[in-house]
Amino acid sequence: MELQFFKYQGTGNDFVIIDNRQDIFPKNNTKLVAELCDRRFGIGADGLILLENDNMSDFKMVYYNADGAESSMCGNGGRCLVAFAHYLGVVEKETIFNAVDGLHYATVEENIVNLKMIDVDKIHEKQNHSFLDTGSPHHVQLVKELEKFDVQKEGKKLRYGIYGESGSNINFVEQTKDNAFDVRTYERGVEGETFSCGTGVTAVALAMHESGKTSANEVHIHTIGGDLTISFEKKDGKYSNIFLKGPAIQVFKGTIECSI
């Protein structure tokens, strides 16, 4: 079949996006998803996202990792899907959409999407790291000389060594200012470092606030692929009104022949 696709990126976190409102995509074909995401033999992406009809909201987000498995929430993917829905005319300047972790509110203005994330009421602080779920599970660890750090080696070691086959995303962090941090992320499902991770930088902002590394309620994160801003409120030990803000840009669109 000939499949129309769109390619989007949010701070270098890139996605194949398909308009599946007519239910054309074979959702159980994990091999096809992996092939489309393959950077040598396919389109190339960190994940694949379907935009679908939803009776509870403006649209539904279905997200697959690059390995073909349907996965947990993707923050940058959610922002890119909002930009895509805006491009299609499905939404205007604001929206509520459904994802695997529930309903999300978002606004879009030109290429900037501000996405509300789920509330977080548990941050587990360990001896040298924190662990929390921001729609996806995240390990957050401060390191020195992040630019030279071997993210692939150390990320893989922690991903399997601590969290087993189900895994966790692993974020390595270096503080640059009171309210600013550099972040590099090893993502499960991709099984390697990505240029950016939306749920990851959200986890970093909350973990750094919880541990007292920053007192700011707006945190600026620099990733390999660009800059993101996370704002939030904390009350009675719970983080709410968490927003992930940054660019979401259409790179190209096209068609590809694929066998189902």
C-alpha cells in the first residue's frame, strides 16, 4: 500500500506522524512501525505517532517506540502531534487530546507548543539519583562534564541493570545556573541517546526542584536538539499544572510504499 506520512521534530526528537482518522494503519504490525522508523532503510525517527478520532476529546494520540512497540507517553511527540493537528485544521490555538496516560491540554502558537503534563505526586530520591513517572518512567542523575559523558554505555548499564527488561529512560544532568540544566537522555525503545526527551526534561525539572537544586518554578533545559521550558506548581507535596514548552516543526511530508 502507499502510505502518506509527515515528519516532525521537537528539539531534535523526531517522529513519523500518520493521520489515522480513517483507520488505515495496521496498528498491530510492529515490524512495519520499526521499518518506517529505521534510519537506514525507512523514513527514520525516534518513534511513530498516529492521530486518531476520539469521542472524549479533539483527537487521540497513539505512540510507538522506534522498535515497533506501543509505548508510554512521549512529551515531545505530544507537542508535535498538536502541531500536526493544527496543520490539519483539527484544532486551532488550543486543544484537549487523549493519550495513553489520560487527557492533555495544549496550546499552539506558530511553531511553539505548550503541553500540560500529568500531575506527579511521588518522586523517589535515592542515594545518587531520583526516580519518577511523568507519563513515562525516568531515572535522573547528576553528573560532571556531561558533554564528555558516555551516555550510551552508562545509560544502557542502568536501563537494564536497575530496571530490567521493562526498563526506564535514563537522564544525565549537569546544572548550569540556578534554574537551568543541561540534559542528555538514553531512551528505552530507541535503546540509545536521543537529541531530546520531553517527559525526560520534565522529570529532570521536578527532580531538581524536589532535591533543592533549584527553587524556581520555571526551569530551562538545554538538550542536544535545543531548549525547552518546564513550569509547574507544588502544593502539599504534589506537582501540578506542569507545562512543557518548546518548538514543534514539520520537517517534510511524503508517501512510502509498504507491505502490510
